[in-house]
Amino acid sequence: QRGSGPVAAAVRRSVTASAAALDGRRARTVRTRAAILEALLALVRAGDINPTAAEIARQAGVSLRSIAQHFPRRGELFAAAAALYQARPDSPEPAATMALA
């Protein structure tokens, strides 16, 4: 019977492990991106309306490279943070200084 031997079982385990690893990488990507956006929002809330990538990375606990991988352009980072902020049901209107960031 095809697909029922030890080799087939090993292949199924390998495929399952690969899928789990992919899901783990995807989950890590989502966590890293969220940490970066939350760090930017925290810095802006603290009054730093134009933080550097190094400050955002330090706040998020990630590398500068991670920021560049997730947000190749600074405008993309700020746009994603603004979208996250506006999507929150409890977000007040940003102050005029925040709108300039």
C-alpha cells in the first residue's frame, strides 16, 4: 500500500515540521512588526514626534535591520503606525504636532 511505510511517515513528519516552522517565522514577523509600530507610537506619545530608526529599534527591542526589512521607507513606517493608531476604537484625535509627523 502506497504512503503507509516508514519513509512516507518520515516525509509526513518533515512536511508537518516545515509547516510549523513557517508558521513560527510568520508569527515572529507579525510580533516584530507590531513591536516596531508600538514603539513608534509610544515614542510619539512621549513627545518625540520624529524619532530616529535607532530610537525606535531600541524602544522595540529589535535591530535597525529589522526596521529596514519591515519598513524600507520611513514614510511606510509612519503610515502604518498612523493606520494602527486610527484603527483603535479608543484613539483620540491626534494633537496638531502629531499630525505633522
